[in-house]
Amino acid sequence: MNRTVIRGGLVITAADELHADVLVERGRVAALAAHGTDAAAGWSAEHEIDATGTYVIPGGVDVHTHMEMPFGGTQASDTFETGTRAAAWGGTTTIVDFAIQSKGGSLREGLDAWHAKADGRCAVDYAFHMIMSDVNAASLKEMDALVAEGVTSFKLFTAYPGVFLSDDGQILRAMQQAASNGGLVMTHAENGLAIDVLAEQALARGERDPRHHGEVRKALLEAEATHRVIKLAQVAGAPVYVVHVSAEEAVAELARARDQGLPVFGETCPQYLFLSTDNLAEPDFEGAKYVCSTPLRPREHQAALWRGLRTDDLQVVSTDHCPFCFKGQKELGRDDFSKIPNGMPGVENRMDLLHQAVVDGHITRRRWIEIACAAPARMFGLYPKKGTIAPGADADIVLYDPDAEQTLSAGTHHMNVDYSPYEGRRITGRVRTVLSRGVPVIDGGRYTGRAGQGMYVPRGTSQYIG
């Protein structure tokens, strides 16, 4: 299928909204022309798609997923095959997943292991960040080689002592290295050592239910760690990107730094915008479905997150998609909240939930595309290949029906997990058709893609810095 014309839709990018037809050639956007003009009418193609009544938007870019991630004696239930298929159903055409360096291992070994998991199995395009679990002279030197070959971001943790935690000196060294090679350090910002103390004390008091997961991972400890990594980045002369921001106090730290002109960036996730500690407190262990880190916060925090998205103190919404089945996986912590695998599904729901935010008046249509497509692509060196509809961009295009209604449910979703955090939620808007590099992977509500259609995409350095 060399040429496709998409006619009659409202094209929405982060910059523009226009009634335009889109010409696709050899997997890329070749041209746009106003609908009904001679230029558009003159296009001929083997395949025409009628987009009347739909938004024509860039495919979503989800820069925070964890397919097949090992955690707490089990692993995330979505494989690269099932997870990227679910992403396609939800209008996401690019994911950036996290390869993991094992303690005592090299970055290269970790990256090779994740390539082996994903190669030939993905339904949509994919790239990798690198989790650094062991910052030392050798791994610092390896960062340069990874940046040169298109793995340009490195995640470090102030949480999970004994597993992922890096001390302040290691984080500083990694940031210094990134400042010299153009990479971007991402941080999971919670004070893990203090959290472990509070968790131990809570368990000693007999507090074992899922809601205590949220109570020991205090908002102040997210804010403290956010402040700390910002200051370390300032000392290193490096940018920093804080993942899954959930607390109002952490947003305030980011806003303060950005007001000083520092290259500090943040993402949040749909679970923090739409769910709360009310869900963690659901009875009969149901709250375990909502255990993730950073944790869900009291509902009052949501206003600060929406405000941050409107003011650009938060630039990106990604999912932190890391699903564990309720039966057999979440149940590992039935008698001890600290043993509940941390993570929630979401890769299929992000675009729809953010469209609901447009319907509800939290954000504009163009801001929806900015935070879900364009900004993540720019942040992680994928733009304008990904994240927009413009000549030369990959033809990752979604036809989105803004008036269709749907009910989110585990009974109808395509993620490989036995529950939905949004079970029974009615929303307005639905994906109709998805092209990945010009090839339909969802066509009028049918999956037409295949494992292996998705390609690995090396990334440039962040377009927000340098």
C-alpha cells in the first residue's frame, strides 16, 4: 500500500486544527491540503479513508511502559506482543520501554536482554530507555556509547533500596555524564529509605491493607526527593525529567525550578488524574488493584496536576503501564501491602482518558495532542518523525471519533490483565482506525496488525535541551 488519502477529517496537532486531507506515501506523510481544494481533489491513491466526523490525530507516544518487567518475584503480565497490540487499540503507535541493568551487570547486557524480548514481537514502533541499577565507572562510560546509538535517556531511582536505589553521589555522577554526552536523566523521586522505615513501622502495628501502601509513601517524601534531584541536576549542570509525578508538593518543586529557568521536566499519568486513595481503600483487598509507586494521592491533589498540565509545569502524560493480574500476582501481598507488586495497566486507556479530559474542560484539544504525542516525542528525541502530522513524519495516524461513547472494562480491553482500574467508567470518544507508518493496524474497530510490524526506533537527544 504505497499511497493512501485520508479525506474529510479535522486534523489536530499540538500547533493547529484544520479541516484537511492527508496524503500518505511509502509510510510517511507526503502532504496536507485543505479539504475540498483542487490540490487535495487531485490526489489519487490505491486506498482512500473517509474521515468525515472524526479527528485525524498523530498516533500517541507513550514514553513510560514496562512490558515483561520483573518485579517482586513475578513479572508484568503484558508481553511486548500483547502490550503493543493493546497500545494500538488505544491509539498509541510508539512506546518507549525500560531496559534494566542488573546489579553487577552492564548496561549493554540489560539492553540486549530487552531487545531479545521485543524483537519481532511488537505491533507498533518501540524504543528503549535504560534503567541504571549499578552506577560505577564502567556503566558511566557505557552511557556515552548508548547515547551514540540512540538510547539517550537513563532512569535512576531514589526509591527501592537494595533493588534500584542509587545514592546521591551515584545520581550526581550519572547526571554529570549526561551533561557531557547529551543524555537525559529520568528519576523516580521518592525517599525510599524513609518509606521503608514507615512501612516497617506500619506492619509492626498490624497495618497490612493496601491503603497503607499510600499512607507510608507520603507526598512529602515525593516532594523531598523531587527537590533533591532538581538540586543535584543543578549542581551537575544537567537537565532532569521526573517520572510519574503524583503529589501537589512535588509539582510545586518542579514549578519553582522552572520559574528559575532550570531545565527541569515532569510527567504525570492518568491514574493520578482520575483515581485516588479512595480506590486504594476499597474493601476486600480490591485496593491492591491500585497499588503503584508513586502511589495514588487524595483527590485534592488532582487540581494541581491538571493545573500543571495547563501551565506546562508538567509536559507529558504517559502511563507507567506495568500490569499485574489481581489473581495470583496482586494477591502475593494479601497479608502484607509491601509485597503487592507495584504497577497498573493503562497503555490502552491513555488517549481516551485524556480526550475525556478535553470533554470535561480540563485541557484543550491541542493540549491533548501536545501532552500525549508531541511533547513526549520532543522530550525523547523522536520528533518530528513521531508526534505530529506533517510532511516527512511517519504516517502514524489515528482517526478518532469524538462522539462515540464507551464503557471501560476488563471484559472488553485488550491488555493481558484480569481487571481494569477504570471498570465501568463511561467516557466519550473512541479510536476508529490506526495507521502505523501508513499500514492499518486497527481498521474500523478490527485489529489488522501483526506481531513484528512494529520497528525499533533509535532516538536522538532531547529536543527540549541543548
